[in-house]
Amino acid sequence: MTEVKFDFKPVDEKPSRRYRKGSKYDPVVDTFMESDETLVTVDVEGKDANYLRTQLNKRIEAKKLTGVKVSVVNNVAYLEKV
């Protein structure tokens, strides 16, 4: 049988799990909310409009924003203040 080399290192506690804070789509929502526009199209390079709608809806829900709606018409994503 072959030997296995290993080390034990004592620790006081396990580290807490790191969670990602925010999303790369937060700037899209934040910029729209800060703008005076009520209806805009949103295009993110390399992302389908339906995928974008899902991600933006998740961010709107996570931020507990009201009065903001994401919709897709003819494969174009729209952000709207309602």
C-alpha cells in the first residue's frame, strides 16, 4: 500500500459562506430608476431579451422596487415606470 501525505491544521471556526452582493444587472435598474425616462429599451450584448427580462425582474424583486415593469415585445426588452 502507498502512503498518503496530508496535513492537519487546527482552526477556531469554519468561515461563513460568502454570498455575492448585488448583480451585474443592478446598474441597468439603478440607472433607469435615476433617469427621467418612463419607457426605454434595454439591450445587453450577447443576451437574449427573454433572459434579460428574467434577470431584471429578479433584481427588481430583490430590491423591492414598485412601479417598475419589464416586458419583451418582438425580442426587444423594455423597462417601464408604471
